[in-house]
Amino acid sequence: MADDKKTHEEGQAVATEPIVGESHGFDHFALRVVEIPQKRWLRRYRSVAFQMVVLALLAFSGPSMSNAISSLGGGGLATPYTANIASATQYSTSILIAMLGGPIISVVGIPIACMIGAMGFPLSGSGFYVNSKYGVQWYLIFAKAIYGITSAFLYVAEASAMISYPEEHRRGFYISIWVIMRNVGSIIAGGITFGLNIARDGYGGVTTNTYLVFLGLECIGLPAAFLLSRTKNVIRSDGWGVPLLPRQTWKQECKLLLQHHMQKRTLLLIPIYFLTYFGDGVWGTYMSLHFSVRARALSSLVTPILAVLMNPLFGMILDMKSVGPRKKGMIAFWVWTIPTAAMLIWVMVNLKWFTEQPDELRLDYAHTTGRWVAMWFPNMIYVVTCWMSQTLVYWVLGQFASDVSTNARTGGVFRSWETTGQAVSYGINSRVASQFIPFGVYVGLFVVALPMFWVVLMDLPVETRVLAIVDDDGNAVGHLGKTLDAEHGEENDAAREIS
């Protein structure tokens, strides 16, 4: 293999920063030589692009529907407290399963984990439907608890796939596609919800039929999960297989997971993990307490549209070929940080105004348009920047390892702490005396997370890596751009096109 300081033929230098990996002695970025099928449809079926489409469809059917219900404020119910307890229960049950993501993916694999996750999708919609129609609160809480367990399998699987499957210069794009599909579901559901509730300009919950729409869309997930290919068969657009390390035993995986959690980098990232979705419970309660039913429904339609428009632009920053990883991370950091800080300051001013108003006040876009915009706009900023933070964190994690096993552990730790943040957020908002308390916690998390996240960004490689290529036995056969001729030991161009 070439020396670590050798410059790539296209002018990109190999990063010399050491990668902290739990499986010592293995290259966490090495691509694999895989057999490319002769049949075009099979090549397309096994392509990264198709896998990302299927994962996006799963995101649409499951988490997107859940987000759409949450964006109604209090799950669309008349008061937010039962919905917040149910959501807190859901995320509490997700924590342990997500934390064990590495060992789980090692045993069942990404496709089966997605199937298990999709099996629980309809539980969320059915729980809200039964509670709204019959007033059965225990079933909503029970359904969300089971949904929390099954959804954790999906969280870990999609995190591992999104970090490991795409090429370096396409990772931001594919994560943005995932974000788009998470929000397209919310847009469709939000449009239907707004149409069903357009006449409801005051206090109360959405119509019961709204939840039947969600329930129907949640049933799409399981059939879609069966379309995923086994990870070892997935082919990147350049013709190489995704990075894989030798399979470990359950005991070894648990040991590696513990080592991973104790790394300095992981400890520094925990606050940003906790922060990414913490605002869901806070903003859901804010919308439920201060806005009319149809204003909340309109918000559930408009905010994901803005996220769909903005996130691909954010992904383009992360995919720039002319800029090294560290500089791209720094640019993206400030693009996310500045509007987030403005949003938190703005909402504190809004909360002060609401304390001076009667409790029964519900702002509506038709009756108090100017005031409604001023009070709602910070929520719009939150939705856009929330997805920016998700995209940035996934991209950063992909800079430290690309193999599926390591990223299953990384993604599991990320999603575990992320769901812990959501559980705490909904728990705080299940019964709180003042909205200043949850938003105060939110501000505190933001202040703590920023400098720690910045330290991790400073550990990113300055230049783009030149990736090694290995065979099925893990033997190096060259690096991206060149491969070694097995018989003569000569280097040859390594371009492998897939058409």
C-alpha cells in the first residue's frame, strides 16, 4: 500500500489523523471487491440508491407519520398531556434497544431490523385513534411503549445504513433524501389534516378521521422493508461494496460497545445527541397551548415543506469536493448554530408575551395574522434547524468510520441518547407549571453542546481520505483510483462503472 502521506492522483491528500476504532487492526474505511451482477435490474436492485429509496419509504411510513402527529401539537388531542406521557413512554422503551444497536445489527442484520421496526408502525396511529374516539388512554400509552421497542430497531438500522452505504461525496445528498422523505410524509399528512380541520379555528383536538389517514399510511412500511438487500450484496455507484468488518460474537460486540461509549469523542458528542430532537416535546406543547386547531394543522403542513427545501442545500455544503471535511464541518456548524440561537432568543420573548394573555387564548392565522406569524415563526426555524443538526451529526459520524459494524454501534449510541432526550423532553412537558422551564432546559443543553461539538469538529480530517480496497478475506488489493494486479503486482486503474 502507498505511504499514508502520499497524495492522491486527483490532488487530494490522505488524512493523517488516526481513526479511533474499537476493532483494532482493521481498516474501518476499506471498500470491498464485490461481484457485479450481469442483469441490469439486479444491479439497480442492489445499488445504494435503491437501498436509500427503500429506507426513505420506511422513514415516510413510520417516523414521518409519527412526526406529523406530533407536529399537530399534543398529538392533535385537545390537551397535550396524555400525548406527552405516551411519547415519553415510547422513547423510554427505545433507549435500551437503541443502545444495543451494534450487537443487534451484528446478529439480525439491517434488513431484518427494518422489518421488525416496520411491524410496529401502525401501533402509533391506532393508539391515537382509539384514544380520540373512545377516550381509552391506557391503550395509547401501551401502543406507544411497544412502538418504542420496535422503532428502535429501525433507528439503529437506518443510522448504520445512512452512514456506511453512501460514498463520501454523496453522504450529505442521501441523508438529505432521507430527511426529505421524513418530511414528505408530514407534508402529505399535514395537507390531509389541514383539509379535515380547516373549519376549526379554536380550542380542541383534530377530527377522529385524521388518525385513520395516518394509520393507513403506516401500513406501507412492512412490505417496503422486504425490498432491502443484504448488506454484503449492496453495491456503490463506483462498483465497490460497502465497508464490512469480520463478524463478532455477541459478547465481543457488547465489549466493543462499552469501549465505544467510553471514548472521549463519544462523551463529547452526547450533549448534541441529546439536543437534536429535544425540541419535539417542547415545541409540540407550545403549539398545543397557544394555537388553534387549524393553525396547528397548517403548521404541520408548512414547516416540513420548508425543511424539504432547505436541507438539500445544507447537504450540498457537506458534499463539496473542493473543501476538506474539517472546513465543511465548520461551515455547516455555523449555518446551523446561528439560526438556532436566534430561535431560542425569539421564543423566550414570545413566552413572556403569552404570560400576559388569558390561558384560553389560541392564536389563529385568520384572526390575528401578524401576531400568529410572530409567535409561530420560531417553530418553523426549529423544524428546519432540527433536521440540519441530524444531517450534520450523521455526516460527522461517517468521517470517523465507514464500516457497518462500527457505525451500528455509533448509530445505536447516537439514537439511544437522542431518544433519551426525547423521553426527557416529553416527560418534562407532560405536566409543567411554566413553559419557561422546558425552554430553559433547551437553552442550557444548547449552550453545553456547542463547545463540545466544536471540539469534535476540530478532530475531523483536514483532507479527504484515499480509501483502501480489500477482497472478501480482508486482504488489501489497492486503493481507490488504483488496484494491484494479483498476478504481476502492478497497479491498474480501479474505476468500476455500474450502468
